[in-house]
Amino acid sequence: MTLEELMPRISGDKAASYYIASVLREAIYRGILHDGEQLLQNQLAARMGVSPIPLREALKQLEIEGLVEFRGRRGAIVSGLTLEDAREIYDMLTWLETGVMKIAFDQISNALIQEQEKRLSEMETEEDPIKWRDLNTLFHTSLYEPADRPMTIDSIIKLHHQVDRYIRNHLSSMRKESEAQHREILEGVKAHDLPRTIKALESHLLNTSKDLQAYMRHHPSDVRE
């Protein structure tokens, strides 16, 4: 798939920076734009049929998310991760997600639990790894929404953006285990058992971190020096 073929699949106002950011984010997730690839803004704007100003705003948004870097005369490039970056991101995710889960736990409704069960069933039949990733993000953040901590949830989403670019490559090695861990997290919630839920969540994030690091070790060309 090319960038031009991807654009019609993304809904939104083509002239808006959020739409351009959505397309470029998806292109990074799908490997259309590779780690270290230079993003020449005039050429990119021409390819996408957009104006340079909203394109630059979109790149700045992706910079905040950790997907793009601005490097002097080289301009914008697709950023990459080191093993140390991946490990630290998952450490931060563990602290943030377990912390906000503790706050949200007593406010999680039966209706939300039922919604999450449907979401997990949808994940388990989804073949597209990027759509699976989107459902995964929704599974986690929906459980945290009763905490009413929007800044924390926004931070969690941004951290996931940085590591989820590799999901298409290593999902097959961890999918069944990850889906079983999701079920265990939800079973803890259904049982009103906070320690069980936190233990399941910590285990899930640790295992995902280890799997990503194993992938990066075996594919050094994908790892930033």
C-alpha cells in the first residue's frame, strides 16, 4: 500500500492538520513510512495534495507523540526507538496504567464490563493488526475513563503511539497470550478483585514489553542507534 492509497481510507477534512496527522500516523504504523525516513515537506505536501502549513502542524503533532523528529537541516524524519526507549516506555505505562486503574476500579460499571467483553470478542476475530491495535487501546483506556483523569489517559495513549508502530511485526508472536491476559484483567474487574486485576495488568504489560524487546533484538535494522 502507498500513502496515496491510504488517504481515502482515513475520514476527515483533507485540509485539516488532524486529518494529515491521522494519515501519516497510520502510514508509520503500517510501515509505509519507515523509521529514519526523511519527510521532505514540499514533496509530502504535493503527494498528499495538501498545503504546507497544516502539514507542518501535523508533523509537529506527531513530534509530540514521539513518531517524528526534527533534525536541523534534515528537517523531519520518522523517529525510531532503542531497546532502552522501549523498556522505559513500558515502565512508564505500568506505573500510569496500574495507578489510574486503582482510581477507576470502584467506578467501573456493569455496562462497561459488557462493552469490554464485546470489544475483546471483536479483537479476537480481527485480522488487521492496526485495527487490532486500535481495539487494544480502547480496551485499556475505556477501563480507565471512570477515574476522570484525562491528562493521564492522554499520556498513556501517547506512550502507546510510540511502541505500537511495531505491532504489525510482532503481534503474531504474542497475540494469543495477550488476548488471554486481557480476559484475565477483565475477569479481575468482574470479580471486584483489585489485587487480581492489578497483578494481571502488570503481567500483561511486562510480557508485552519483553516480546517487543525480543523482536527488536532479532531485527536490529528496525532499532535506532
